[in-house]
Amino acid sequence: MDTKERILAVGRNLLLDHGYKGVTTDAVAKRARVSKKTLYDSFSSKDALMEAILLSLLEENMKRWDEIMSGSGDALEKIKVLLSFLAELLPQLQERIFSQVEEFDPVLWARIEELRNERLNRMKGLIVEAQEEGFARKDLDPDLWLILLLGTVRAVVSPRALISGGISSRELVHTIGIVFYEGILTEKGREAIAKKEPK
């Protein structure tokens, strides 16, 4: 692993452990065992470092998203797996990272939104495919479904909602996934799912 990649790996770990505000150039340099001069030789500023760390974290997770999208299975199966993946990923990103980036770095937030929207448009394609196969309801607007899904996750995966609800963010997002997944199914879709579930 070269120096730049080592710095990014350390930065990703710090970001997940301490959130966006908790990542400092001193902490990254110390954990990566490089001088601050070496750090700034690789990244021109703290903003450039933070952007590279965050984008590398997203790219790492987006690879998994892309693997699911291009994997085997019908559209309905892929939607279910993607919702499970989001249930694992979103709580840690939303609580510790996204909410802070949106507040402190609007330019970087715009790049994140662009990456997210690109992936979500592909998920919308799966919903359309499931509708064409007769597994998802035809009266469902895929754009509106995605807006409602994201809005619900953002509204309830917050420290205030979690404290008042007394449940974990992972449980919350998992339940949201179930509601949004089962809500799109037709009878044919439910039968197809039942056939695939182990008895």
C-alpha cells in the first residue's frame, strides 16, 4: 500500500470512529506514521484530504452496491438485498458523517448527493423492472418511492429520534426497509418471495 492509500485508509477509519469533525490532520498523520509535510505533499489542504477520505469511503461502499446491481437474481431480489445493504450502511454514515458534511461542507455534500442520486436512479430502474415483471405494483411512482424512502431514513436516523424511540439505528433502518419493500409487492411478488424463502 503506498503512502497516499495508507493515509486514506487511516482517514476512513478515523471518519467512521469519530465522525467528520473528529478527523484532524494531526490524527491522520500520527496514525498513518507520516509527517504533516508528507501528508500535505499528498493532499494540498485539509479540505482536499477530507474530500479524498470521504469519497474513498463512499467508493468502497459503492463497489458493493454495484456488485449487487450487476449480480444474479431478478429485480425484486436485488431491491431486497440493496435495502438490507442500506440498513447496514446508512446508520453509521448518517449519524457520524453525512449530517456533519451537509452542515460544514456544502460543496462536498453536493458531490455526495451526485454519487447517491446516480446509484438511486439505478435502483429506480430495478423498481420499473419489477413492475414490468408483475412483482411490484404498477400504481407505484418509483421516483416518489425513492424520495419517501430517503426522507424517512433522514428523518428517523437522527440522535433525537433514536433517543426518544429507544431502539438502535440499525433496527430502525431495517424496519423501514421491510415497510418499503413489502409495500411495493403485488400478490405475484409475494408468491415469488414465498417460494424462495427457506421452509
